Amino acid sequence: MPKTWQPQLILQQATLAPGDEWSLHSTGWRMLCVQRGMGYWISPTLCKEFSQGQTLVLSPASEGCLRGSQIGEVELKYFMVDTKGQSGFFTLLESHLLEASATQLKYRELILNADHPVSAQLARVCELVPTQPAMATRGQLLAVFASLFAGELPPMPVEFNGGGQAVDRFLRLIAQMSVAQFLECTTEDLAAVCGCSTRHLARMFQEHLGASFKHKQIALRER
């Protein structure tokens, strides 16, 4: 097994002894549910207490450690989501938005209270794990992760039927096409689907995704 391999969307457990420190290194997002005890999240940008029922959300840009309280053990359940490694699942638009969110300060390090909808959703998944297939749990953990970005990630687009203006077709296309599918396309392929010239397609890529078609493909292949 490669040393760099990390389980994705797999609920794992960790226990910190009193005063212990633990750094959860990952190239992706990390979500941790505090099952028992209390401690501190310590990083260059944030030092904050956490306690039972709360959820910690750490973006790929976040670096720090968890320190258990001197009072007693801390029990955590956690999972990781590396959006860069899920090219067959996330659409081109979702990938673009999640990559941008990873650099935003508001998503860098979050501690959500126990009564936050995402915390409640994750706690429910933790309860269901022993009673359901692993595939169902992975799907629910992905739903928890998606709930973090409610209002920012696009809703399910209408069926792609080729109607409307070229820009409408383009926006529907990037909202439905996976990153893996995009990497197999040429500019001519997408221009034909959108019913526009390759030059107009290039302008739409720059306007809506902040990069040219070629640079977007290169960036996605190299990440």
C-alpha cells in the first residue's frame, strides 16, 4: 500500500490521552466529531477550545494540532475528503468552487457547535454506522461534507438538452461534467456541445472558471 494513501470517506476513531497532541495530516478536508471529552485546536491562526458534540472542520490549507485536556481522554470520530482525488465524482464546477473555498479564511478552520445542523447530521451518521452497509455510510459522509457549502455549491442542474444561449449550455455542461470526463475532452469537443466557436468557448472558460481550457486541464492533471 502506498505510504501516501489515506482512506477517503471512511469514519475512523482516535483517542487522545490527557495532554496528548495529535496532528491529522491530509491533503484534503478533514471533519472531526467530538464524541467525549474536551481539548484545544491549536494553529498559527486559531487557538480554540472544543468539547463534546462539536465538529471541527479543517481545510486542506489548515495546519495545526489537537491537544487533549489534562482532565481526561478525548474521543474523536473523523473522516477525510480529498476532492482532488475524486475526479470521477465531482463536476468541473464543483471542483472549481471547492478549490476556491479551501483558500477562504472562513473555511480554513471551523468549530461548529453541537446544535449546528452539520454537527447534528454527522452525529446521526456516527450512530448509524454499525447498522448499515459501508457504502451507505460513505454516501452520508459525503452529504455531511456537502452541507458545509449549502448555498454555495450549485443545485442539481436541469437536464442538458442543448437549448438556450451558448453560455447557458456551457454553464449546464460544467455543472454536469465530471473532472475525469473533462480531462478526456478537447476544445473542439466542448465547443461542438455548446454550439459555439473555440474562441468563444475560451472566453467562457476564462470568465466562469478563471483559466483557459488548456490551463484548467493542466492544473487538474498536475494536482
